Amino acid sequence: MGFRDQSALMKIGSQAIVKYLNLAETIVTPAADIFETEENFVVKLDMPGVVKEAIQVLAESHRLLIQASINLQEKEHDVLLYGEIGKKVYRREFNLGSGVDHTSIQAEFFDGVLTLLIPKNESLKTRFIHIS
């Protein structure tokens, strides 16, 4: 079925075909990449459609929780004729080992990607030993 055929399903003459799905909240696990540098662990999470203000990052001694919600149906001036996207909640949880400093995590959000810098404790950092 081509693009024109799909358009024809939405409008026939002056009558619009309206299909509205009763959408529940969908929990989505964002894809993640984790890197290690000498000083930090770097976690990148893919969360398209999210705005920075909707993101929550919670760090406890042994747990890191990331949540964000997106509701593409919130615009008051739009009339939804057909809906499959609905409301999504991104949620991802990681266990933190004792070798990280959970009190100094830094976060940056750009182009739908959340980047977290998780500093290593001194016990995990590489130490160069001077030989005398």
C-alpha cells in the first residue's frame, strides 16, 4: 500500500475516518551504551522525543534510576484523529558498585541522548607507580 492509499484511508470525500486507540502508558527501556575512561564511567541513553525538563535522574549508593515521560497527545490545539504513539515513559535502572562516586554524577541532554558521567572512586582509578 503506497502513501496515497494510506491517505485515502484517513479521508474519503468530506468524511474523515477516525480511529482512536485507547492507549495506556507504555514503558520503554531506552537503549544504552556504557563506556569507561580513566576517570569516569560514561552512560549514554537514547530517549527520542523527550524534553530535558521531563527527565529525572536519581542516584543512591547502589542504584541509578533514569525516568522520563513523553506525551505526544498533550497539545490542546490539535484534534487527534488517529493515535498509536500515546504516552511513553522511559525507564532504566542500573546497579552502582562501591567503586563509583554516586554523589558527583553529572548529566547532559542533547538531541534526544542523555549522557551521564559517573566518577570513579580512587580505588578504581589506575595508579602509576614510580619505580625508584
